[in-house]
Amino acid sequence: MPNKTHEKIPKQIHEFAIPVHRSIIKRDLWLGIPFIPLIILLFISIVIVLGAEQWTFLFASLIIWFILRRITKDDEWLLDISISSLIQSEEYR
């Protein structure tokens, strides 16, 4: 037996959509990647370049940044989920 109350609702109400601004849906990215991976990359780069005086690591950190930016372009949450799963991996063993 079909639901009679559904038939009484006008079709216009079912097609109604609320516009949502893009800034509410999209997350804030710093230099194209999330904040935590950016801080980790900057910290490792500063330690290696200044501490070990390996100036060629600046070029390597730019390549790593470009790779992280391409990954983030497809999925904005992948880096955060990967980092949190690495941190919490010992809780599930």
C-alpha cells in the first residue's frame, strides 16, 4: 500500500535545495597542502639544511612539496588521515 502522505507533498518541496558557499565546504590549505604536513615538511627541511648543512635538500623538499600538493589536489583529507593513522597505529595492535 503506497504512502498517502507522500503524495500530498508538492513536488516543489522535494526539489528545493539550499545554496552553500564554497568556503564552508572546502578546507583551508597552506601553500596547497594541509597545515600539519606543511609544518612537518618545513621542520624537517630546516633541521636538515641548517643542522647538517645539506643545501641540496632544499631542492628535494620542493619536490616533496610538489608531490604532496598533487596528492592533496585529488583528496584533501588523505594526508591528515595518513598521519593520524600512523600516530594511532599502536593502539590497534
